[in-house]
Amino acid sequence: MREPGAAASLRVLHVGKFFPPARGGIEVFLADLAAAQRKQGTEVAVLVHGEPQADDPAWVVRVPVQLQLVYAPLALGFRAALARA
């Protein structure tokens, strides 16, 4: 329980398909949105498909893809990563 007068800490989890350096409009929008929210003091995490990048910040979690069906990436570990987020 919060102390009276204590500010609530807002936590946001963005679940997306991909994240930069993957190219695309939604990927750029997600990166810009997360950056703006973090700048405002919101605790933001991003969960997406893909191989982890060496320069990923700790708040970006990429789950490796095992199979691609047309435009849908399938990552067996995505559900477990979502539960940990």
C-alpha cells in the first residue's frame, strides 16, 4: 500500500512485433514513444521478437524467433518473457 501523498509510479509494458534497428513505421513509433515516456519518468519496458542486440538497453527484451509464418513471427519463449515482464 502506498503512503499517503506518495506519487504512484506508472509502469508501462509495450508488446510489439519488432524494434529498431528493424525498419518500419511501427518500430520507429514504438522507439519514439518509449523514449518520450521514459523522459517523463515513466518506467517503460519493451518486449518484441528478434535476436538480442549488444547495444539494447536493459528495458528492451527481444525474444528469438524460431519460425516465421507469412508475416507472423513465432517465438517459443515469448509467453515466458511476457510472464517475467
